[in-house]
Amino acid sequence: MAVITSQTNPYQYVDNNLSNGVTYYYLLKAVDQSGAPGKYYSEVAATPGQPVTVRFAEWDCLLDINGVVVPIDPLALAETNPPRPQIVGGRTYMPVRSLVETAFGATYDWSEQHQAATIKLKDQTMEFWIGKAEAQVNGIRYPLTAAPFLAGDGRPMLPLRFLAETLGARVDWDPATCNVIINYTAL
């Protein structure tokens, strides 16, 4: 077991020494600025080349990723009203940082100045702008049925289906359980 502390980007850890078909387990624990451990942690398992299934209810603040439950926003666990997906015009919008970094292995960047979210996975770059009903993928603009927006707490809410399908996932809706199901296999 190795203990790794990320000082350059506390929201991301990249392990480049992985083999397809082997399961790796990571225990994520927050620490404060003085280095004292926090009380919340998540266990994440990853098997490169294996399918990833994400399941969540439209009103929930947690994601079930291959049976491991993680918060939509790990930094908001102590909040009285943590971020949840929202249905707007029949489309699911949600704060996606935890989803894209944990389930897809992508990077997420938010520019407050430009009110823009950028998601990168391998050779794909997606950009979303608050208030604009379009997204840009590798320099090509695509129309969206509704514009990304800021939730009441200021978190960017992005269109889940467009984002997930552009990254190569399949998105399904289970009306019996009111769950969104995302299936993704990294190549």
C-alpha cells in the first residue's frame, strides 16, 4: 500500500502504471490545510478496460459507481443541502466534476472568469458555457436543448446525456426506480 498526497491538484490522482483486467483499490481521504485527516472518506475500485456502471436517482446527492457509493461533490458532504441532479426541460443536469473524474478518468476545469467548464479525456476536449445552449467538442460547436446554468449555490450544472454520450458512454433511464444509469468502458 502506498500513501500519496497530491499537492498540485487535490481533486485528481492519475495512476499511469495500470494493467488491463487488474482491479486497483484506492482509499480517498480528505485532509485539511494543516495535514490533519478529515472524517469522510471514499473507497474507489478501478479495473482498466472493464465496464463502469454509474447509477443515481434524480433527487440523490450520491453516485453508485460499480457498487461503490461516492458523493456527487465530496467537498459538499457536510452541507445541509448538497448538490443534486436537476431535471430541466426533460433533461438531467448535474455538477459533473466527481462523475467525470471518478467514472471516466477525465479531467475537469472550471473558469470562473469565462463561466466555462472544460472536460478532457484522452484526445477529446469538451467545453460548456453557462447560459449558452451549445457545447464545443474538439473545436466543433454542437447545439444543446437547454443551456448549462449555475445552481443556487453557484455550482455549474451541465447536461448529463450529452456529456456522457460524447465521452462514449450509454445513458439509460429506469422509470421503475427513477434512476439514471450510465455504462462506460474505457478503451
